[in-house]
Amino acid sequence: MKSFVLILWLLMGDGGQRVILTQSVDDQASCLASAKALVDKHEARGEKVRYLCHEVVPEVGDVDENGNPILPGHAAK
């Protein structure tokens, strides 16, 4: 199961930023290695980027329409 997501943003000259990549990876080491390669690639082109390696926490059990957990015995009627 893919347990981390790599998010890469392009930093714009006007102070804005734009997401240019989201990629699921197996672990933090893979995420950091991919991030370094992508940062190096963009920096070689004169672009500034930032990244985040974020651990994915899977939902366990039932959730309501808002994504909130439904506790046992409190199912929606």
C-alpha cells in the first residue's frame, strides 16, 4: 500500500504557487528521493519549487457524509 504522498509546488514570481505534481509512494525514503530528483530537475531549468512528503492515514470504519467517523452504536438513522 502506498503510504506517503509527494506534493510539489511551483513557486511563481508574483509570490503565488501552483501544485504541479501529486504522487503516491511507498515510504518516506522513496518520497524524499523522488522529491530531491524533481527539485534538482526544476532548479536546473531555473524554476523554484517546494515539496511536502505527507503520510497518508487510511480511514478505518464508517464515516458520515462529512468524513467524520461514526462511532459504533451511533449509526446515522
